[in-house]
Amino acid sequence: MLCESCEKRQATTHIKTIMNGELKEFNLCPECAKKLGYGSFFNNLGFDFDKLFGSFMDGFTTESNAKRCKQCGSSFEDIAKSGKVGCANCYETFYEELMPSIQRIHGRTSHTGKLAHSAGTEVRLRNEISKYKLQLEKAIKEQEFEKAAELRDRIKELEQNSVHGKE
Amino acid sequence: MTEKKNDSLKNVSDVVISTRIRFARNLRDYPFPCRLSNDKKVKVAAIVKDAVLEDHSAISDRFRYIQMSELTQEEAVSLVERHLVSPEFISDRQGRGLLLLDDESVSIMINEEDHIRIQVLKPDMELDAAYDLADKIDTLLDEQLNFAFNDKLGYLTQCPTNIGTGMRASLMMHLPALQESGSMGRIASSLSKLGLVIRGMYGEGTEPGGSIYQLSNQVTLGISEQEAINNLRDIANQLITQERAARAAIIKNISIIDRVYRSYAILHYAKLLSGDECMRLLSNLRLGVESGLFEDVDLETINSLFVEIQPATLMKNIGKKLAPQERDQIRAELVRSALLQKKIPANRRLQ
């Protein structure tokens, strides 16, 4: 499909927007998209799926191309092309393949923050420790040393319970 | 750190219009919406709907369920204009459902990009209150549904840009002076280095109408909800300070003062107002109020006009489809009466 703005180049960006109360959809080439202020979401992040995954795909043998997620049937190529992961299980099936881009998007590779009730006990412990560490930092900064000592003891205790706590 | 200084910025309604917190969640046992058949989408919608409505908590009685495919086009677009759903959500309404709280401060989109998108919207800068409410609803759902969660990657989402907390915190900000001074490009590029992003009024890929921008966190993995919110608040406070300084400078300029007063006059007397023109004039008017040029208009009136003058919301409230010129006429009347309404009681009090 050709770009609807310049009608010359191939359209690669699909835009949905509300104009005058109506939902409008456009297909634009990367140049026009950028000119019109619709820089690709991924380009904004310095993250270009085509290039990134493209260069990955080169290195793959047909065997890994054929690998499919058992739950939803996605191949890694499906994910790379659409930028959409098929299901929760895909993250396990294609963990190695997805990791470099995840790291590029977020700069980090492991979760901190709220946990679902299905989370394991180890991660629960780790999460609690990092929460107390934040509080400890704050207590020290605010010179509340009594509270800081209490927090330090609690962290120590938790770390003894956690096998990987001292990582 | 700058924490102490930031605390002094208490009333920021001259710059911040509203706060939004959004959580992305998915059910473990179903493929993400991009891989979901229509039948399965209907099933997911039913599961989520039941989890919310059949929960016997105080808040569950206050939700109503809307099947998106049953709405008219105006009703659907109006939901976007009121920031209750994303533009993406109404592009294909099959198998999609919406749970809306009675005061419209909470919306739960089902089968948007993820199975569940919990969104809390509050006026002014209310990051903590909005987060607490979103967190509460999420916890309530987590007790009943099996969320897709991985110990290492956190909440799993269809797009890898949302994994981890799955949280997007946004502030809608009015930044006319920074826009006028041509600083937005520079600001946007420096924000991206800090894990934040600034976009137009209706989010991803939209133009900033009326100098209204959305500032949100971009990074969701490896940063806790609280850290992300604190980070957003720090940056927002810096932007507020910059915007105020820029306003103080430009509002001395006679051509800006002229523009503000002209906007005031046109909004009071115009018989036809197009959507774009109206947004621009309202933005100028807001700048005038923020800078103390006039006191007979309040920010709340302008904030609600920003939404009510949008075409689909206009038609929805009138209850029929309108031709563009009819729409412009009704818009002009609406603005005029909203601006006058505030004045009449004040005048009467004076007499």
C-alpha cells in the first residue's frame, strides 16, 4: 500500500486518530509519518522492530524459526513482525529472543513493584526487601536513625530467609 | 535531592488539568487480544465483567457495563473525547466491553490491547489518590482472576513496552507558553532520556490541540509504581516551574495580551466556532485566566469546555447528528452560555 500523504513511498505506519469527532485511519510512510508528528512509537524509543528483529532473524536457523508457542501458536517471527506478543506463555517460550529488545526498551530486565497473588514466595521476599531498602534510604536521608536501625535489622532478617537475597 | 522544593508547589491547577493512572492486566489462561477469536473475546469480557459486578464490595455496585458494539458512533467517539477510552479501543468494537464507574472517574476497558485496562481519571494533580484507587480495584480483580504474571518480568502484556508494573501514569498539562517559545521539541527529546514521554491531548500519535499535552512514564520494568510516580511528579514540577516562568515573560508582550483579549471577545460573541478554532481560543483564554488578566472566568469552566466542545460529545449531549455548520453554531452557543453563566450570579451578588 502506498503512503496516503506523498503517494510515492510504501506505507508502513498505521495511524488512528480522532478528527472532527470521527475516527480516521491513515497509512503513512515513515518519512511522512515523522513529518506529520506521528513518529513511530518504537522509533521514539530508539527501538525499530524491523531493524532490531530483522538482524536477529538473520542469525536464526530454520529450526528456531519453526519454534512455536504451545499455548497460542505464535512463532517468534509473528511477534517480531507485529510487535505484539501472543500470550503469557510466549514470554517463556521466546524469553531469550525477547530479552534484548526488552532490555533496550526499559533499560532493565527484572520487575520490582506490585506482585500478583500468583507470584512466588522468593519474589515476594525480594520485593519486600527492596521496599524496605527504599524506606531505609529515606530514613537515613531524613536523619531518622532509630527508624533506620530498625529497618536495617528487618532487611537482614529477610535476607537470611531468602536464598538469593544477597545477590 | 529536590524533594523539599517540590513540596512547595501545592496548587498547580494553572498548569495541570488532570491525572490518569492506567494498569494493563491480562488473564493467564487466554491468549492476548491479538490472538483471540471473537468468541473467546466475548468469554473474556464476560469473565471480567462478572469479576467486577459480582464482587460484593462497595465499589462494584457503582459500575455499569457497556457492550461497545451496541453504541452509536457518536457515543463511542464521545468516550474518547472524554478520555474514558483510547482511540484504538473504538476502532474495532467487536468483543470489547467497558466497565464505567457512576462518576466516570474509573473505566475498565476489556479487550483493548490487553484483556484489562484499568484507568482512573482525576481532576488536578492527584497522582497518589488516583494510584490508590487503581491499586484497590486491581487488587480486587487479582483476588478473583488469574493474572498473567512472571516473577522476573512482572505483569505480562501484549506489547513488551508495558511489561513489569503495566502502569502508565499521566498528567494532562496546559503548556501554552512553552509551546509559544518553541521549547516543546527540546523538552520532548530530553524527557525521553529520563524514561518519560510527552504527547498530544489524546495520547499516542495525536496532535496537541489547545496546547494541551500528556506527560507520562515510559519505562515500566525494573521501576516500582511508587518510584515511577515520584519520578513523574519531580519532572512535572520542573515543567510547571518552566511554564510559569515562560508565561511571566510572554504575558508582558502586547501581541500576546492582544491575542488573549481577542480570544475572550470572540468566545463571548462568535456565532460560529469550529472545533480547532475553539480549542485555540480556549487555550488563549486559559492563559489569560492563569496569568490573572481576568477573573470573571474560572479554570474549571474552561477545563470542562475543552471536553464538551468536542464534536461527538456535542452531538451526544444534543442527542442527534449535526451538520458541521450546525455543530459550529451550537458550539458557539454552548461556549457563550457557559462563560456567561459564571458571571450572572457574581453580578447579582454585587447588586
